[in-house]
Amino acid sequence: MKITPRSRSALSAAGVLAGTPWEGGALQGALARAGQVCGDAAAEPDDRTAVEAALCGHITVLAAPVRARANTLWRGDVEWDRLTARLDDLDHVIRRPLRERQPPTRAHLTELVSAAQWLLGLTCHDAAATVAAVRM
């Protein structure tokens, strides 16, 4: 199962259509906002929904190059199995609805933050390796 793209308006609201998600600090801003919302028991439901939409948009964009990298690996490889299993899990995570109560909402947002950071680490590592290979 592949991570399906969210609507164009959701991605636009998330700030991920302007270029790569790490340009301009859009992802860092979403991660910081998620930390504020998770720490605020009185956070408005609209704030939680906006943060969730932004994180899901970033995850969708960041997952594409990781999925492409996984598709280049041999299907029986351990790395392929780990990457595809994690990406399939992320597909389920971003499809999970946001709950009304605070503890499940906090857990869901924390899971999204962790996923976004993991994908960003993989994506930035790949970009740095590509630049290093071109400079050689």
C-alpha cells in the first residue's frame, strides 16, 4: 500500500507545495507547533486539526523519495523489508482520524512528529549523499 497524496488544498495549507518540505523551515515550524499543541491541554480542536494536516502533508511529500529508494532495492533485502513496512505503517497512521480527547490526540500527534523526523532524516541523508557523490 502506498501513501496517497492528500488534497492539493491540504498540502497548500501545510506549506509543502512551495518546494522541498525542509526549505523555509515549514516542517520545523509544523514540528514546533505540534510540540506546543501537545503541551497545551486547552488547545483548540482547530489547532490540533491544522497541525495534524500539516504533519500529514509533510509526511506524504517526504515519503515519496523514500518509497522510490525502497523500490530500487532487491525485494528480499532486509532494508527493503524495513523501509516498506515502515512506509506502509505510516500510510495507516496518516489515515487514522484525530480523536476528540486529549490523550489520544497527543499520542497521535507525537507519532506523526516522530514519523516526520524519521523521514526528514532519511531524505536529508539521501540529499547529502547525492551532493557528495556529484562533487567527487
